[in-house]
Amino acid sequence: MSAGHSIQAKEAPYYYVPHSSPHPARASMCLLVVMLGAAAWVNHVDLAKWAVLAGVLGLFVVLYSWFGDAIHESETGLNSKRIDNSYRWSMSWFIFSEVMFFSAFFGALWYTRTVTIPWLGDLDHKQLLWPAFNAVWPNAGPAGTVESFGTVTPFWLPTINTALLLSSGVTLTISHHALIANHRAKAIFWMAATIILGFIFVGCQAVEYIHAYTELNLKFSSGAYGSLFFLLTGFHGFHVLLGATMLTVIMFRMIKGHFKPDHHFGFEGAAWYWHFVDVVWLGLYIFVYWM
């Protein structure tokens, strides 16, 4: 989450090549523990959930140390303009991979609604497979195989969450412009406002899930609608949580005086990610809650 070089030190005209680091190997081992633990967990091994927890916590420790090293390299002037460009391209490709990730789920939603359901509801397949099949969305599948459930409407929590995320995009932009103008206190204030709005969004989504589960009987097993609803909104909620955590790190770095008006890609990279999360939510709000 760090890039750019310190204007207090002479810029190196080359790529800074760090010393051999144990971080990649340690991160790989933690991820291996997580994957093995998850595989054992779904097979009802009692201790598996603790293995997953240990792997996740270990990964957080490794990432904390790894990012700390990257921040130290930036603040001590080891990074050049070429490194800055490298960070920008890396973040751009990372966000592109996230676009493809969500595109797969949006594609599944589109395919289910516009291709699969009409196909199963035509005369030939209806007679062959499920005579009582009703080709409408949301669909609970063949009668009797899925418990009755209600759908989540856009009013009011999803609409409130939309307002929260759009507002957070505005406050983040204000913070960015304040940093460029070297108004550090103002930048920190509006960054804090952005983080608070992000965590309120996550809290509202938790309330929505409780309502869906307890009052609407909507579960992950509630047909294609239930699985796609929780996959799309759940992964997005995780990304909001991740983005808010990134912005929190950036805020503490701002408090420590790490960023300069003309060198602050750590801020910019996190802001790119946050705006991407905003755009994804607009798609969810329209295609999941309204259509």
C-alpha cells in the first residue's frame, strides 16, 4: 500500500531490489494452512476451524510485516519514479482482476435469469423435466425442493447503503484534494468520515442479512436466487470491509505524516479500490434489488 519516493532523499535512477525476504514463503504457508483447514472443515473435522483461524491470523501478521517493509522503503527514499509506475500498474491490474471476479457473478445472475429459466420453462423441457416448473424470477426450483422464501426489496436498507457508499466516495475525494493542497488535518478528518461511512455500510448489511434469514427465510440454499444474492452481496461486503481497513491504514499513515502533496500513491491506490467498490455496489443495487 506504499509507493512513491521521499522528496527528502535523493531519488534512485533505478529499481530498488530489496534483500531476500521470507514474506512470500511465510504467506504461502499460511494460505496452505487455510486451504487445508477449509477442506477438512467441510468434511466435518472438529479441529479444522481452528486451523483456518490460525492460518488467517498468521497471514495478517505476515502482511503487516510485509507492508511495513514496503512503507519503510518508500519513506527512506529507496523508491524511484519507476517504482511508482510499477505500483500504479500493479494496482490497476489488481482492480482489473477484481472486475473479472465480479463479472463472473454478474454473468451467472444474467445467465440464470435470461437463459436458463426461459430454457427450462419452454414446452419441451417443461414436459421432460418438471411439469410444474414456473419460469419466473426469483425461482425456487421444482415445487417442494426449496422452502418458501421472501425476496429482499431495495427499501430501505439497500437504498440507505447506496447513499452511504456514494457519500463515502465524496468524502474520500474531498480528503484527496485536501492532501494535494497540503491541508493535512482536513484530509485526515474527511478520511475518518469515509471510514466511518464504510463500517456503517457493513453494519447495515449485517442487519439486512439477519432480517433476510429470520423474517424472509432467505438462505444460501434458497434456490438460485438465494445463492446468487448472498454470493454477490457477501463478496461485495467483504470488499467494503477490506477497503475500509486499507483506508484506516492510510489514515494512520497520514497522521504520521507519511504522504506529501505530490507523492502519495498509497492514498491513491486505496482510493481507486474504494471507488471500484462503489461502482460495483451500484450494479448490485440495480440488478439484484430492483430487477
